[in-house]
Amino acid sequence: MTVHDMKHAASDSARLEAVGGRLSRVDGPAKITGAAKYALEQQLEGLTHAVLVGATIAAGKVSAIDSRAAETAPGVLAVLTPDTIMELKGASDWLGNPSPQPTYNPLAREVTYSGQHIAAVVAETFEQAVAAAALVKVWYDETPAIVDLSDGKAGDGIPIDAMTKEWGDAEAAFAAAPVRICAAYNTPREFQAAMEPHGLIARWEGDALTIWEPSQWLDGMARTYAEWFGVPFENVRLVSPYIGGGFGSKALALAHSAVAAAAAKMLGRPVKLVLNRPQNFTSYGGRAATRQTVAIGADRDGRIQSIVHRGVNETAVDGMWVEPLGSVTSIMYATPNFSSKQNVVRVNTVVPGAKRAPGENPSAFGIECAIDELAHELGIDPLEMRLINYAEQDPHAKKAWSTRQLREAFAAGAEAFGWAKRSPQPRSMRDGRQLIGWGMAAGTYPVRRAHGEAVVKLLADGSVVVESSSIDMGQGTYTILAQTAAETLGVPVENVSVKLGDSHFARAGVTGGSRLAGVMTGAVYKAAGQALDELIGLALSDPRSPFQKLQANTLQVRDGRIASSRGEGPELSIAEFMAAVGREQIEAKGDTLPASTTAEERYANYTTIAKSIPHTEGDWSRHSWCAHFVEVRVDEDFGTVRVSRVVSALDSGRLYNPKLAESQWKGGIIMGIGQALLEEGIVDRRHGRIVNGNFADYMLPTNADIPDIQTISVGIPDPHSSALGGKGVGELAIVGIAPAIANAVFHATGKRVRDLPITLEKLI
Amino acid sequence: MRDFSYLRADSIEAARNAAALPGAMLLAGGTTLIDLAKCGVAEPSTVIDISHIEGLNAVDVTADRAVIGALARMSHVADNPQVRNLFPAVSEALWQAASAQLRNMATVGGNLMQRTRCPYFRDPANFPACNKRAPGSGCSAIGGVTRGHAVLGVSEACIATYPGDLAVALVAFDAEVDLGERKLKVEDFFLAPGATAEQEHDIRPGEVITAIEIPGSAAARRSTYLKVRDRQSYEFAAASAAVGLELESDGRTVRDIRVALGGVATKPWRVRAVEDALRGKALDEAIVREASELAMEGAVDHGANHYKIALAPRVIARAILKLGETA
Ligand SMILES: Cc1cc2nc3c(=O)[nH]c(=O)nc-3n(C[C@H](O)[C@H](O)[C@H](O)COP(=O)(O)OP(=O)(O)OC[C@H]3O[C@@H](n4cnc5c(N)ncnc54)[C@H](O)[C@@H]3O)c2cc1C
Ligand code: SF4
């Protein structure tokens, strides 16, 4: 969308600009100065405002809605209820499975969770809509709700057979093991808590729909809109130039999106709908609450004989979410016997969703605490324990690791942290009235791969434009794609402008699962390579080209200038050359798909996740790895835990931009500190409602809670994981932080807290 | 639209006259009022902006007393060198409150008047029952999520915690609030809920806080505010203590001591039982800890807030011990 002023961002060293250089975020100046225009800041002629009315019960039926007062309130254009909103068609899910229902109503008659949208008011101004929404009267037939996993009515849930992972005879080997530990680990409902709220602006022009909406997946969401309204995919344009945080929550078109788009259609005017903060806690799912039991049997030398793992996550009454709890459990350690099974339990909540490292994050909390418990039981250093049980290959897939620099991570992290100086006994380190604890844990995240395409244009003035419908939610897509194009084409990075976040650009799949950088650098590398080939081909063959007479078989482009690699003949800037041959632009579209891919397959590839490539495809098992070392200080009177030091060593393969990778790792670590110590959606059990759905009461870490964080890259290029050798960055670092902190708290206090978050009342 | 009229008062008299109108509310820094208006809790018919009244933001400090104008900003008072010198607990209570942005906006008058953080109080759409908001409607918190609720000064009508920090330091040092016609001890200005949870302050229609006065004392000079909270910044107290200490010339025996608690009571909570138990005693850790337990006399918990009963005495003890160490 936006052409960035690269001059601010480009720094002194030319190295900075190449792939692997520490170029600062090219979108940074625009964001800092306020010039960056987010989707919801779009100003449109005739814009109207919609405000949602949410259910105040968690289960039951809407028996009546009286909207008369709202309808006659000043400025009100329409009150939409389940009966008056236009009928939408059922849309397929993110795997591409068609909807079981032919129609879809985003306003509920049957309430399955508190806060569910049941009506919406559209008015000329936002204030009028807010005031009128408060006038909508709703009557319910309430039925008993299942509020959470501990609800007596919740039951054992539904077994998810696809999650079962077993080899050997885990139960028997556990029973026979000389040393055994078994404990239960719980994580609460957590929220993505992005600063930018969810919301959208929808505008219809005839059968064409334009949506401005923060999105982690333009093509996927455009598909959903197209199916809801029965218009061709091409008729829907999604615009999402910047995203103020998504963390997994902004990949799908949701009920409120449908309400706004339907309202715009019904009124024939553009509609803006933005969820208020409490609605951001009830309109889409956070991380599901989880429960795990981990039983480990080992011999006296610490060698694991068996792991038996059972997991449960909550899901919604009318929607399925599986948080894969055995994902880390099954690959982190070598064990001859293993069993992992998982159930999901339906409760009255909005369908849980993806939050940074879904699955791996809670999974690691279980296994990485359990291994610490085993180490303590055996009197073995927790780091040593992990080395004793180091998995030399993927124990589940039984395949070689593509790369696994975890041993290196342990070594580098331990060295930088000073782990060797740790006194092993709990409660043995203190500073005045502060108990000091050192803990560690490992983390991992699979390399999720998919395909993408990009357009690279060389313009007459020598500048380069990269276009893609992928997005930048702060992770640095604008920057690394500029670096990739600059390096591939041999032009200065300030000559490259990257345009993202418009579904009319070259297509891209979901930005999630830490896959985008690997996919998109590959696509830009290809497209830029094709553009370069065309440029050089033209230079060698066009009769107007001054290089044509050279009889060279190749030329090179460096610093935006074309010359023979042997140094003979003329040297022209790209602009001079384009003028000489009379070309306005050279455009190349590159994608990472096999040439034989059909149009339908391409569509499915970008608009569903069904075509993702498994991380264990072929001969290799591909993952990122990390080791976290943490120091906590626990006040012996107050039970308050503060993290005072973090050293993390991480293997994300090759880093396209170490500065941005470090920022993402640190962001993950900070989020992990919040998860360990603060975050929890607290449900009123009588009403089934989250009562801390705002940023004052849903605790997130402040700057004062975050110590200096040292990150160390131990990765090496992994040719099996991506075109340029990178593995995943964005989600890795949040995996393993919470158990490292919990283990440090145990070391400080001798108390094992197995329920997150570790709040002070659990320690006093 | 929820319409209201806006009136800018340019004198205290004008503010008082306007404040007597039914449905009128004063606007100072706006950090509480606008927040509550957004939640649907505050629905003023008239907003009287007092932030432009001249002369109400002065901070006047001598060894004898501090006089702080009602419109003085929290950050301004916290940073005042004489406040820091002569009333350190007041400065510390202020800078540990809220965030830098809020402290730059908010006034000390507004700070005293801030409302409870009880989540049920703040969500009328989902929880109509709240005696504080709607007298007689019941209390949604009792039987619900009570982790932040009070254990002292509670009633069957309401268990909401008074969330502020400054007022805790003020009651420890016998500060007064100046309402023009009347001056009241801050301790008496705040009302425990009893059967009338909606009445939080002894303030009458048409009254405006003009200043806070704090008498100087040796205990105020050697004082501290210790705030324990879930995170390190930008968070209300799980329990807090304002403590002042004056020792005899032997440097050990307590001559005067002031103790007040925050985060655990329905109003800023002076604990004289602890003061009485320690006056004349030597400052010894075991004695201090034992005396601090007296603060919890009459404490009643509602489940999830039980930890406050264990926590609060420890906060008092640590604050006293900290002052003792700085002898
Ligand atoms: C997220 C958040 C966190 C916070 N954390 C803390 C904290 O940790 N500790 C803490 O102590 N506080 C905290 N606060 C509260 C904050 O300190 C108060 O909101 C602020 O002090 C109120 O001052 P104001 O000038 O903005 O008041 P306003 O919002 O302008 O007024 C508040 C109330 O006082 C009345 N009022 C104002 N001035 C007068 C006067 N002179 N006479 C009579 N009535 C008057 C108004 O009518 C209104 O009812 C927090 C607030 C927020 C929003
Ligand atoms: S505790 Fe007080 S403020 Fe909270 S709901 Fe009950 S009556 Fe209302």
C-alpha cells in the first residue's frame, strides 16, 4: 500500500541492506510519525457507524428483542436483529470444507456464550450508535451454562483421535520405571490482546465489496466474504496496510465482519464497525484453557523410559478448536515408550483461536516443567537432564532433523547466563528478602511451509516495486522483502518500495505459524530473479541496448548499475538503460508453486490452509529450537515474582534480518513473561462471563516488568526449510518461557506452581 | 447521543453553584470521569469543568504543613522537592499510582474521588445489580470474582475496595480535606459502605474540594509508602501501607508511629491498633510482625481475596522495618 521513505531507514553499512543485514524497519518512520494509515483510519464519504449489542447470558435463547426505542433514537439508520439482517450464505472453513449450513446468520438467536452478538445499531455517528445500542432491550430464556473446564457439567469431553501419538508400551514402561513423576499442569484462557482492536470498514459498489480491515490473511478472508455474499472472489478487495498486532487473532473474517458488510449492503452506504475493548475479549477466541497430566518414568541415571501424556482443551459449544497439546511432548526428548492423547471439552465460550504458538506453547509448559521435576527428583542438573535425553532424531516421525542446533543453544545460553554457578538446592540463593531462582526450559516450533507469489517491477526511473497481498503486522515483512529484492536485483535498498496488504496484489496465504518470511522471501527471490533475467536478456539482445555489441553472455547489476562482469564496455544505471531501450517497466511475477499447478490448486493454496506442506514431508523433520535461561526474584513475604534476567539462545536457521528477528524473539519472551505471571481471563462462574475484559484488569507486562533480555542466535542455514535457509522466528520464543519461569520459581521458593499464572497468592 | 451540557467554571463560587445542580459532575483531569462515562457508569447531565480555575493548583509546603491545591497534578506533587523531603510517603504514594500519562493529567482532588475498580460496578450492562451504582439492587460481587475486593470495612451491601494510593498516605498523617465551608479529616471524609454503599464521601451537593492540608510531623518526615501489586507498575495495590516513624533518641524505641492500609479496605484504612501496640516498644522484627497482625482485626474474606489477610500485615511490617533500617 505504502511507499516507504527508505532514506530514513537505510543505515550506514551497505551490508545492512542485504539479506541477513540489520536494516531497521522501513515502516518505522511512518509509524512513529503517525503517517502510517491503518485500515480503520480510512476516511470515506458518507461513512456510517455500527455498534454491536452482546448477549448478557452465556446460554439460552433470545426470546424477544425490542428495538423501537433504538430505532427512533437520533441518527439511527437501522437496527439489525437476527430477524432483520439480510441472509448470508454459509462459507467454507479455513481448510476449504464447505459449510454444513447453507445459510449463515452472524446475529444469534441461540446464545452459546456471553457477549455473543445478537443485534447491531447503525447510525450516522459513532456516538449515536453507542447510545442507541444501549436502548435495545433483549429478553432471554436462559439455560444453565458450562462455564469452564472445571465445571461439574463439563465432563471428560470428546476424544480427538487425530491427536493420539503412541509408540512402545508407555503405560507398562512407566509402571516399571524405577523413578516416576506425574503431575497436572494447567493454563488459563488467555487473549491475544493486540493494541489495535478488531473491526472493519465495508463499502459496496454494486456487486463489488471493498473491506478495510486489519488482516493476517487477505486472500482467506476475501474468500469468506465472497462466499457469504455469493459474489465472485475477484469482486472482493481487502485492504490491510498495517496491522497493530494480531498474534493469530486476525486471520479470519468473523461474525462482526459479516454484520458490518451486511449492514453496508442493506443500507447502500459504507459502514464502520470497531469492537470496543470488552468486545475484543468475547468476539473471537483467545488461547483455549488447557489441562495436561505428564507422567515420566526414568531410570536412575535420568534416562527417560516412558512418557504418558493426557491433555484437554476447552472448545465452544458450537465450534471446534483443538490446541495440540502433545506437539512438543512428542518430539523434545528421546524415549522408547510414549503415549499422548487429547480430549476437547465444550464450554460456553466463543470458539477459542490461535494465539502465538498455539499447541506448542501450552505443550511445552507441561513437558518442560515435568522434566524439571524429574531432574529435581533425581538430583540431576536440569540442563544435564536435557542432554541425557537429547533426541538425536525426531522420536515421533522417526526422521532426521533438518537442522537442530538445540545442543548449541543449551551451551551458548548456559555460558552467557552463567548456569554453571547455579546452586542446585531450592531456596539456596537469596538477596536480602528476595529469594532468587534460576530456571531453564527448551522450546520448539515446527517449520510450517506454504507457497506464495510476488510481483517485482523495475520502473523506468530505476526504482523497484514489490507487490504482495501478504502483510506486515510488525514482524518486518516490508523490510525483509525490500532486502531480498535489493540483493537479488543488485539495487540499493532505498530504491525498493514494498507494497503489501491489498488482496488485489499477487497472492499470499495466511500469515501465521511463522511461515510468511520463509514463503515470501522465496517468492520475491524468484520474481526478482526473473525480472533480473529479463533485464539482462534485454540488455544482451535489444538492438538499442549499448550492451548488445559486447557479445557477452552475461552482465551484472550492482548498486543499480548494469555492467559487464569483465569490466569492459559501458556502465549504465537501470534508468539510463530503460531509457535507451525505451521500456517503461519490466514486470515479473514469481511464485514458489510447481509449474504444473492448476488455477484451482492455486486458489486453494492461497485461500485455505489445506495446502500447507507438512513439516515432516520427505526425509526431514523441520523445527526451530530454543533454550531459555531465566532468573526470578521472589519476595519472601509478598510472593511477588519478578523476572530479573533472561538469556535465550535460539535456532531459527538463517536470519533474514537479525535485528528484526531479535525483536520478534524478545516480543515472544515478553509475552511469555505475561503468560507466566499475569495473564488470565477470569470468568464469573454464575454468569459465564469474562469480568476482566479490559486492559486495566487483564494484566499484561509493563516495561517495568521486563528485564534486559539477551538473545543469541545459534541457527545455521537450513536448506530443507526454505529457499533462503530460514526457519520460523515469530512464535518460537514464546515456547518454553513460562516453564522456565515456573522452574525458576520452584528453585527460588521450593514451591511448584503448576497453574498459570503464578500470582502472589499461590506463593504466600 | 447521550447529551450533557458543558460548563466551564472560572471561579470556585461558580463551580459550587453549578455543582449543586442535580446530575452535575465536576471535571478535573477527567481520567476517572471520562472512563466511567464510557463504561456507562457516570451519566452526568452537566459537566462542570473546573480545570481552568486559577490558583487551585498551588503546592505550598513548610515544615508545619503542606497545603496542596485540589487541581495540582499528581506528577507535580510527587516531584515537589519539599513534599519528597517532608512527606516522602505522599510523594511515593503518588508516583507509584497509575501511569506517567495519567499522573500528568490527573489532579489530587480527583484522585481522592476516584471510584472503585470492582468489575461489577464498572459493567452496568451485564451486571445491573450493584448497591453502589443502584442502591438496593444488590451486590453482584458477593459470590462472584472477588480477588481484588476488600477484607476490611465491608458490609453485606458492598465489599468494594477503595483503590487509591494518595488517600492512604493522607489518613496516616491526619490530613484534612478543605471543602470551603468545612474542613474534614480525610479519614472521616471517606465512608465505609455500611447499608449505604452509594455514599462514599462526606461531600454535599455544591461542595468542591479546594485543597488538602497535611500537618507536618517527625513521623511524616520519616515515612514511606510500600505498594505490593501483581505487576511492577501501572497497577492498583494488592495491599499497600503508608507508614511514618519517629524514634526516641536511643534510635530504637518508637515514639510515634502511623500506619494506614490500602488495597484491602473499603476506605483508606488507618490501623491504630498496630500503632498503639508499637508505641514505646523497641523496633524488633518479631515484635513488629506480631503487632502488624493486629491490623487484620475484624477482617472478612470472600474466597479469592483471602490472601489479602495474610499479605497486608506483612506489607505493614516490611514498611516499618524498612524505615527502621534507614535510621
Ligand atoms: C488505568 C488506571 C489506573 C490507575 N491506577 C491508579 C493507581 O494505581 N493508584 C491510584 O491512586 N489511582 C489510580 N488511578 C486513578 C487515577 O489516579 C484517578 O483517575 C485520578 O487521580 C483522578 O483525577 P482526575 O483529576 O482525572 O479526576 P476526574 O476524572 O476529573 O474526576 C474524578 C471524580 O472526582 C470529582 N472531582 C474532581 N475534582 C474534584 C474536586 N476538586 N472537588 C470535588 N470533586 C472533584 C469528579 O466529579 C469525578 O467524580 C488509575 C486510573 C486509571 C484509569
Ligand atoms: S462490591 Fe460494591 S461496587 Fe461491587 S458490585 Fe457489590 S455493591 Fe457494587
